[in-house]
Amino acid sequence: MIYSVKRKAFLLFLSAALAVLPLQAASPARSFVSAQGYEFPANEFSLSYGRVSYPEIAFTIGGVLGAGLSFGTATPSKMISTGAINLEYQRFVHRIVAVGAACSYEHYIMRFDKAAGTDEDGNKIYTEGETNHHDMVSIMPSLKLLWFNRPHFSMYSKLAAGLLLHFGGEKPGANVAFQVSPVCADFGGRLCRGFVDLGFGCQGLASAGVRFCF
């Protein structure tokens, strides 16, 4: 059952990633000229890894609150996140504006151990509880605003909002997905660049990765 849910979540994530490719194929590759007069490729494909996403924060807070409301009968013994794996395609439609789509995948593991009495020193003894697996897939249209641009370094802000699909528990669920990254930077050559995004949302408080420009 867990394998089936994971497989469905991965296939959905992969399908969402592939779905952004027709956006690029719809029109020929071209370049754009920045406000400073530099010429750059108009298309970007990014792969990044982020930590402390808002689904991870929500699960962690929920686990701590759940343990507190159990009044000592249960304790969270395992709360593990894989971090957010992010794919994104964007195309410049103006010298400072790019639009596209982003998708993210994250897996979360949570286990509560149950109280089973005390030892001879009065310390609580817990028995291992059931381990729950949760898969989150977010699919979001995105907008990027470029506010500083040079051949080997640029800074920008990014907004994205869409759908967050949750696989785990009794049945799949859906919620709002978003990412607000006010301070971002990329650096490198014309066709391949590294980047760091700082913000809040499904892609994490901080994410870093590689960007291919064409």
C-alpha cells in the first residue's frame, strides 16, 4: 500500500515536471536584452533542493501538539522530512519578467510511540507505534521579477501559487500550495548557473540548485 502511494506521488510529480516542457516548445528559443543592455537566453530550467518547507513545518508542529494533547500517553519518536525536490521552467516575456511553472516533491515520515508504563527508576517506557508516510506534490504557476542583472550575477524575486496534493493516511487530500521568495540570486555562466532562493512555502525557507539557460 505504501509503495503504491509513493509510486502514484512520484508519477504525478514526474508528469507535472514534464508538463512544463510544452511551454517552451510552443515557441522557438530566443534571447532577451536586459535593461543594462546584456543579451541572455530567454528560457530557464532549474533543479533545486530546499529545506524547512511549510508542509514540513505544519507536520512538525502537528506532531508536537499531538504529543502534548495526549498528556504523556504518546511521544513523537520519528519526524523526518526528505526536504523539497524542486523542478521549474521559466521563460522571459519581458526583460525583467519571466513566467513558468514549478513542481515540488517532499516525503515525510512520522511515528508516535505509546506509553507502556514505567521502569524501576520511574522513567516512562514506550512501545514502538505505527510509522506513517506522507507524500506531498505541489504544482504551481510561477512569476519571476528580475531586479538586478549582470552577465555573471543576478538578483530577483519569485512568486508561485497552485495546488498541493497530499498522499498518506486514509485518502489523498488537496490544499493550497505557494512559494514567496523575495531575495534570490544566481551566478555563473551564460548557459549554466547556480542559484540560492530565500523565502517561505512549498520549496523551503532556503533552496539551492543549478539552472540551465537556453
